Amino acid sequence: MGKTPKRYFDSAGGDEGTADAQGISTEGVKQEKKGKKEPKFKADPEGGMDVIQVDDKRARHFRAPKRGGAKKVKLREVPVDPEALRRHSRGDGVRLEGVKSRFQKIKQKRKDINIEFAEEQAARAEVLLNEEEGFLEVSDDELTTEVSQAEIVENVDITTAAKHFNLQLEFGPYRMRYTKNGTYLLLGGKRGHVAAFNWVKKSLLCEMNVMESVHDVTWLMNQTMFAVAQKNWVHVYDSKGTELHCVKGMNRVTRVEYLPYHFLLNSANEEGFITWMDVSVGQTVASYNSRMGKISMMCQNPWNAVTCVGNSKGVVSMWSPSVRDPLAKMLCHSMPLTAVAVDPTGTQMATAGLDRTVKLWDIRQLDGPTVEYRLQTAASGIDLSQKGLMAISMGNICEIFKKPSFVQKDNRPYLRQRTPATISNFRFCPFEDILGIATATGFTSIIVPGSGEPNFDTLEANPFQSLSQRREEEVHKLLEKIPSEFISLNPAQIGEVDVPSLKDRLEAKTNLLTMKAPKINFEPRMKHRMSKAKRIKSKKIVKETLRNAAIADIRSAKEALKEERGTGAQETGDFIPLESGSVLDRFRDKKKLKKKK
């Protein structure tokens, strides 16, 4: 028959070290070698493989190293940049001189410690912001305006080079708008062509012809909805081009804007009416007549959500839905305005007029102009980027200037681009070094190095937003929606306490002392078989009852004032003493009264 074939246990028994390592008992094998006894494991060639018993107790388990023996590594403290600490500073701490309670002192100290810790962490987090904006640099004998887009495309990476493209369209002139995160682009042609697409991936969302004239377009909450100002009314569409709503309260609209934190769609029409509609509930919040005629230039201030409107008298007026009249007016030019724009931070406003000048104003202080540019021809459009670059259009030429300042003496343009047709609208793309230019014959995307913000906040605007993140963002924005009544020139006034002045409190008390019983108009119900005498009698009884109750309330209020005045209390925040002790004191000599006091 030959030799018995070797089994797994035979090979395992021959190597004790291997068997012990695998947790297999080798006691039977050792006894066979010493006393030549019957082995514990017996091979049966006809019965097949026997079951191998594993000794769990002798199996070697993995043991983690003891922690006590490891040496503790001390972290070296890295100093924080003082300039970064100054930028994130929240002011000096609270003085504890007037605090009497020991518990309140300790509580305030802990609060100051937490604030200092937050400032330090915010300053240290700037290390993660490793992206910086970069500008074109040329030799001393060259100008950046001589650098063409073809040369820029040749010297940048493939991803950035793909963002420069041209679209030849036939239904212009066009109006365009980027989303808040800069990923999607919306185009609207004068002759009815509307298109929405992801311009980075070149993927089309929808494209249609509304068969009406299109005057302006804007995105709403995100890329899922957009509004189009058509010939008669404003229409709202979804990302597939399906019409969701027709806003007939906004007719003959020329310009539209969207306020993202208030969910308000703002429009201005040919008759001079400015309208705000809440898109979350579909109701009109306010509609006022500006009395300025047709409005052709309008923008919003992102800092306080105030609408800035320019007119033909060179005046920029600022509007809020809670006030019928403009909050403020600025005389910016002596000639009619041609363009108005506000930077994304809400600190500067740029205006252009027929006097061939472009002026920058400090919109927070309503002061200026801080910087003034003189052009060869009047500018037809203005836009400001996230890093302060300013683009100006003049016919078919677009010039970009670097961030202006008081000390800047050289006002030469940074870049210059010539388009094949007249420029109708242009905007800087958020978080990208891109300027989108809409013309009468299409759309052009040019590269402007240094125009976009390199470090973005994903909680505010995420260019790489997923579907689940977009849904969560919609819910959070609806929960954090700001009422339209809070729109004002200074948003910080919302948290302040409205303290009435001394004059207001004195007038209120004077009105209370001179108050008379009100006139009561009461007509009893007509009952069946009710005589006229009984009806007049019931009417008289009710009138006397209500009049006596009002007189009693006025008397009690006057007596309370007299008691406060009689106690001789000094003027406080809640009490103002009256000068006269009685009604006849007004006939006395005022000089003698002053001497007595």
C-alpha cells in the first residue's frame, strides 16, 4: 500500500515551536518520544482527517504595551503672531471696579478668559489659510495691460485654463448672474433666451426660450430656483426650466435683486416702483413709488441689505421695505449716473456718471469720495470683486483696476480686455479669479489673477457642495431667516435698547395731565318690537358707563403723578418732577420762584 500519507497534525507535531505558536497541544507527541507509548493523535487513512484539538489556554494572545512605561512627550508652545491677535481682538475686558458681588466677579473673569482663548484659537487657525491671491508680475519695461488672455492661458494650469471660454449666442444682449458659491451661471438674453448651467463642469441644467423679452435674471436660494424679469411680469423657474410661479405684483420690471438672508426678491420697474416679495411664503412685503421714473441701475448692499438706486440727477438713494421714504440720499455726481455697485463687504460703493468719472465712497459713513478716476469716455458698468478689484466697461472694452487706496498715485488699469461686441453686463465670479462678461453676441469668461477670495467658509458658501449639504443649508437658512423689518442703515442698532429721551417722557406726562374723556359712539342693535325710547335710554346708559370708567382711569393716573411730585423725589430714569405745584402757579412771578429754590 505504501507509506501512510502525512496529515496536518503530523507535520505540526514534528515542529514543536510551530505547534506551540498556533496553540496546538503537543503533550502526546512528547510522550511518544520518551516512552514510546500510544500517541494521542492517531491517523486513520481510511477515515480521513481527524479533528485537531486546540488548547485555548496555551494560545498566545496579543498584549498591548504598558502605558506606564511610555515617556510623555511635551508639546512645544508656538508663539502667536501679534498682528493676527490684533485682527481677532474683541476689545478690552470688563472693568470689575463697580462689581460688588464676588460671584459676579468670578463669572466675569471666566468669561474674559474664554474670550481670550477664542481670540488665540482664531489667530492660530490662520495657519490653515495657506492660500493667497496672486497678481500678474511683469518686468519694469512692460505693462500688465499688454498681457493677453492667450498668454495667461498658456502659463496657468489646465484646470484654470479650462475656465477661459467664449460662447457665441444669437439672442442678446445678455444679462448674467453667478450663484453665491460661484459654481453655476445664469444667462438671460433680451430676445427670450434663458440658460442655466454649471460653468465649471460645462454641464447644462436647462435652456429655453420664453418667447418674451428678458430684462434681468437672478438666482434665488441656490441653483434650484431662479427668477426672470420678462416683458410683463417676473417668472420663477426651477433648475429644469419648469415655471413655478408668476409674480403679477411685479410688472414691467427692469432690474431684480435677491436678498439671501431675508429671502426677499427685490425688483424695480419702469414706473419707478420698488417692490419686495418674500419668496419663502410668496407674499409681497412692501411696494413704494420712488418718484424717480424708470429705474435702470440698482444694486444691494450685502452688509445691511439696503437697496441702492441711482437716478438721472446724480443721486443715489437707499431704500428699505420698512420705510416708505429713502433712508439716505447721496449726491454723487453733478450729471446723470450710468452705473452703481457695492463691494461684497459692504464698505465701499462705486458710482459712474456722464461726467466721465468713477468715484468710490465710504458707504458706512456716507462720506467721500475717497478715490476718483477720470476716464476718456463714460463708463457703462461697474463691478467690485472680493479682493477689491474694480472692473469698468466702456463700449466693447473692459478695464480692471487694482484695489484703490488713498496713497495710490498710479491709476493705470491692471488688465484690459476687448470683446467682439458691446458689453451689456459683467460680474466677478465668487472664489474664482474669473470675470464673466455678457455681450450683445454671447458670453466671455476671462481670467483675472488676484480677483477672487482664495479661502472660503464652507458654512457660508461652499463651491464643492453636495446634495445633502445643500438640503441642510436650505433648512438652516429658513430657520435663521431675518425679518424684513430689521433692514436699516446700521444693523448694529437692532441689539441696542430704545431709551426715550427727556423730552419724550415730559411730553408723555404732559399729555396725561391734559387728557380729557374720549367721545363714545355707541349704537345699540335693532331688536324686534323695541321702542325708540327704550333704545335711546340703553344708549345713554352705556355711554355714561364707559365715560365714567375713562374718567376714573384718568383721575387715578393724575393722582399717582401728584403723589410722586409731592414726595419731593429727584429726577430719575422713571420719574420727572413737574415744576408747578398747582394750576395757579403759572400766574406767579418766575423770578421769585427761582429765588425760593
